[in-house]
Amino acid sequence: MPRLVLIDTATGTRIRHRIRSLKQALQQQEWYEARLGRRVRIEKEFER
């Protein structure tokens, strides 16, 4: 099952540990964008 991670678009680094639900990822995305002042994208991460 893929997990979701938040990526800072300016630096390309992961800013949040893995998230299981899309609802939680959207909430975290809004929170980080408000605090950081830059865009954050949600990506799927698959187990190897």
C-alpha cells in the first residue's frame, strides 16, 4: 500500500513522516504551507 509524504517544493526535501490518509495529508499540507510560506506537494511513496 502506498504511503503519502509531504515534499517542500522549494528545496525538494521531505518535511513530514509518512501519512496514511489523503485527508490527513491535505490537513498537514495546509498547515505547513501556512507556517513555511511556500508550496508543499503530496507524493506517494511505495514500499520496496
